Amino acid sequence: SSAGSRKSSAGPAPKPDFDSLAAVALIITEDCINCDVCEPVCPNSAIRPGESIYVIDPERCTECVGHFDEPQCQAICPVSCIPKDPSRWETREQLLEKFERLQNGSVPSPRGEG
């Protein structure tokens, strides 16, 4: 149909407005060298060793909203292997709500703390 061809010729979907949206979580790519600098700087205990590389729990990652002006893991990573996860988007307000849930203990600690 002509509507279908118009849709397919439009190109990729527009990216979210980065001023109003932030990634729900960051991800650690296969470029991770397991240097262990990211885990201790995460204020939400969202980073832990995975099977082969470190992993980030999206239920705990707030991109440091509520703690810092920028994600601390991204700032300290020597190989820049922690991009925003393009499949997970959330507003800054939603990240702040997640931060508040974490502070109130509504999200259990992955290490059994708190």
C-alpha cells in the first residue's frame, strides 16, 4: 500500500529528545576489560560481575540521577564501554522516582544489604 511505502521510505525512527529523556539504564558492552573501577563508584549497587564482563541491573541504575550530575561509571571507565541502552528510555522524573524507591528500600539490594 502507499501508506506502507511512505512509512518505510521515512528512514529510521527519530531518536528521543535527549533534553527531556534519559536512558533508563546504561549497559556495559563486550569491550569491558574487567578492570573493576565501575562497580565501587556506583551509588545504587547496580553494577556487578557477570559471567564474562560486568553487568548493570536496569532496575537499580538511575544514571546517578539523585546522586551526581553524570553517571560515575561512564566518567571513570578507561575504555568507554558504558553507553546508554537505546532500548530503555525514561524521563528524568522517572529516574528520580526510581532513585527515591532505592533510597526507601523498595528495591532489594542485590547483595542482601539494607
